[in-house]
Amino acid sequence: MTGHRWLNPALAAVVIALLLGSLLTGPAGVGLVEGLNALLFGSSAEREATVLIMREIRLPRALLGLLIGAALGLSGAALQGYLRNPLAEPGLIGVSAGGTLGAVLAIHTGLAGLTVLALPLSGLLGAFLAVAVVMGLTGLRGGPLTLILAGVAVTSVCGALTALALSLSRNPYATTEILFWMLGSLADRSLLHAGLAALLILPGLAVLLGTGRALEALTLGEEAAASLGIDLERVRRVIVLGTAFAVGAATSVAGTIGFVGLVVPHLIRPLVGHRPGRLLLPSLLGGAALVLAADIVVRLFGDSGELKLGVLTSIIGAPFFLYLVLKARKELVT
Amino acid sequence: MRLEAEAVAIGLGGRQILRIVSAHVAAGELVGIIGPNGAGKSTLLKAMAGVLRPAGGRIALDGADCAGLARSEMARRVAYLPQSRIVHWPVTVETLVALGRLPYHGFAVEWDADDRVAIDRALGDLQVAHLRKRLVSELSGGELARVLVARSLAQQPRILLADEPSAGLDPAHQLALFRHLRSLAESGMGVLVALHDLSAAARFCHRLILMKDGEILADGRPDMVLTPELMRRAFDVAAVHGTVDGVPVVIAH
């Protein structure tokens, strides 16, 4: 029952290192001491540019990497635990598709051009509407299967409407913008974006971290969990709403960043003895580490800004998914 | 302590599973629920465990309605062992048994001395202590069945509700399990088990509840329930009830 006591501290150290790495990565060569100095102590006449770069460009990007990675990793772990399915990922309950639709509509209608926050707020509205429909469809007493089916249905509808918006778009610039936005990126976000994300992601993370006990009990199935004193309806609401806050905000600010929520809990699960409750905090940290690292790689190898973060995580994630399929097949055979 | 189903009715998908059933189990007795498949045995156990909410009637613990009891309060008094033996993650035996301690803890779960005693005792009582570091995915069906019983005992309940705990066990372990359940009852626990082995029911249970079609046909001493007449009405078989070497046996033919 001791578990791996080093796991969380080690992951936290990696996250801090990557956070610093993220702050120091970019086309403008800024040294470690110089950069942190500018970040923390601010402006003097000769380093005004450095302060601007650190505070307005790199800080929001690093913070968003941290927050969004944490949101994806943790909600992936919580959903996998609740559904007792290692292939579940945060997008399953319709949040990402709803967020994407909202954001795409904001670009399509030109709303996004009005103010900086119009795009993420519209994304949030979409994410929450999608989750409201999923919860309505699931009903009060619906179990995991109903939740998955409702999520799949809402995801398909949102996907179809997003495609419709794309095909109706007469403005080629808007179309390009929509496409790039959908690929997922942390570039060119402001502190305002980071603040909005934090406002929603942090409470989402807090409630999801509180589900550990219930997830542990669900190892025995729903009936035994209920007899151990777990309120299953409440757990479902908390997990769906926590994911809606965390992943809804993440998608609204950064677009779709795939596979993090699927891969991270998977990699960490053996390290915590497959315990769904113990998986939560390391998945939060691991998600943050993965997104921060991927966002550094994107900047190192994609000078021209061609490589999008969401593309990179999918390129890493999709083969991993294949590997999972093959592994599952092997385990079935033996 | 006494757990009681009072005029409980439960319907699922338009079908009436339990029609106004009253049954109870009290401290110090091992009670068996017998009856054909689909009689409502599992549903009655689930209702008494608080897992299924009855449409009518109520479940009472020492006379107080369980609906008004906090879930963790209920879980510290009443343990429920489902018929299904699916464990969703390949955790260790020790971890699985330790889940029985959840009702005693709030948010953060670090096992204290009480927990360790309860876990070790449950593992020992079901003769699975040697398996404690093994993964549940590597166990045989019978081993897993005993580990799951150990989980419900680690809960240290006053009332244990077990749905076919002996199914799939070899004769030696089945015997050991019923002996253990009987000794738990004799040391003050109330134990209610659904079972299909009529001879074991005759031999070990203080009292039997015979169910058919969502109703209770009989509730009483084993020799008063396992009569040829009641067996014919419940199971549609002729049953012979006798003793071999002083051990009661029931044979259907």
C-alpha cells in the first residue's frame, strides 16, 4: 500500500523544469537569469523588449501549457476511472466537440474579431451546451454506458455542424483561421486567455481530484461501490462537470489537443499499481509535463509556425493508440 | 442489530421483480435465501443493501429507515457482496481487500492500524493471506471469489449480505466458507446469503427464506422449509430430504 512515493515529487520537478524551459524557448534569445529577472522584477528602460517578451508572450504560453496539460491529463484519468475503460478520453463526453463548434461559429460569424475573448467565450458556451445536452440525455439514473452513447451522439452532431460551418464559409481567411484553430495551439495567447483558462480549469481540477475515493471503490463495480457508501449519481455529475470546466476551457482557449488525456493516464497507470484514485494527481502532473514538452518541441522545430501543438500530440498519440490496440489483442489471445 | 425489508416492492422495466416482500436478518443468525433463478433473491439483497431503491416499502436498520441514514454510516454496518465478480483494474489482492476500509475514511486514504488488523484478519480468515501481493487478474476463479469475500469482511460489518458467495468454489473451500459464515454469525454478525446448494442450506443456515416469482413462499427453520411440498412448489422438482452420517442432505430428482 506504500505505492511509489517518489512519483509525484519527481513529476512535479519535471513540470517545474519544463515550465522554466517553456519560458526560455522562443525565437528571441533570452538567457535564464535575464529572462527570469525581466519576468519577476519588470521593466527598466534598456530591457523593455525582454520584459514584453517574457510577460506578454512566453508567460501566458507557459501557463496555458501547464493548465491545459493538467486539465487533459486529469480529466482523462478521472473519466477512465469512472467508465472503467482505459480507452476513454476527455473528448468522449462531447466537451471538445462542443467547444470546437462554439469557437468555429465565433470565427465564422466574425464575432471572434470583435474582442479578444469572444472566441474562447463562445467556445465555452459551446462546450457547456454540449455537456448540458449530454447530461440531459443521460438522465438522472443513467449509467456509464448511457453517458458514452450520449457523448458520442453529441460529438457527432457538433462535428457535423462544425463541418457545415466550414463548408458554408465564403471567406477564405476565415476558413484558414478555422482550420488552424482546430489544429490546436498555444501560440499568440495573451494573459487574458491564461486568466480565463485558470478561472475555469482550477475549480475543475479541484473537484476532479476529489473523486479518488469513489474511483477506487468503482474498481469493484457500481453495486459494490454503492454499498461502500459511494453516491454514484453525484460522482457522475462531478466528473462530467469537472471535465466540462477543465477541458471546455482548455479547448476554448487552445483548440483540440488530442491524445494527451488518453495517453498520459495509460503511461502512469502501471506506476501506481493500477489504482484509479492514485492515478489522478500523477496524471495531472504528467499531462502538464507532456503538453509543456510538446509545446517546447513545436517551437524548437517549427520556426515558421507551421507545426501546431495539436498536430504534434496527435502524431505522437495515434501510434500509441495503435500500440494499445495491439497490446489489448495480445492480452486477449493469451 | 436487525436489518429488515418491510413490504418492499421493486419493478424493473415494467416487470415486477419483488411484490411486497418482507424479510429480515438479525445479529447472530445465518440466514439462507433459496429459490429458482429469477425468483428475486439478488434483487432482495440489493434492496436490503441500499443499492436498489425500492418503489414501495422501506428498508430499516434497527427500526430506523435506511433512506435517512448517511451512506457511509450504512456502509459501516452493512456489507454487500455482489454476485458479479468482475474487478475492473488489475490491482493487488491486498489493495482490493483494503477497499472494504473505504467507509471508515474520508477524502485521503492512508490505512491506519485498525485497517491493517481488519485487512490481515480478513485475508487470514479466507485463507488468501499468501496471495496478498498477487494481482487479482492472475487469480483462479475460486481464489478471486474468496478474495472478494475477504473484501466484504474487511468492512467489519454488523450485517453481511452475500449473493452466492460459494458459487464456483471447490467442495473444500465451499465447506470452509460456510463454516466461516456460520462462525461469524455465532460471534454476533447477521449473515444473509443467497445460495443454490440446498444441502449446505440445510446444514449451515439457522433459517431459510424460500422465494419464487418475487414472493416469499416460506421463511423458517430449514427442516420446515425444505419440505417435499415446498420444494415442488418452488423448484418443480421432487426433493428427498434426509441425513447421511448425521449431515443433512437434500437431493432433487
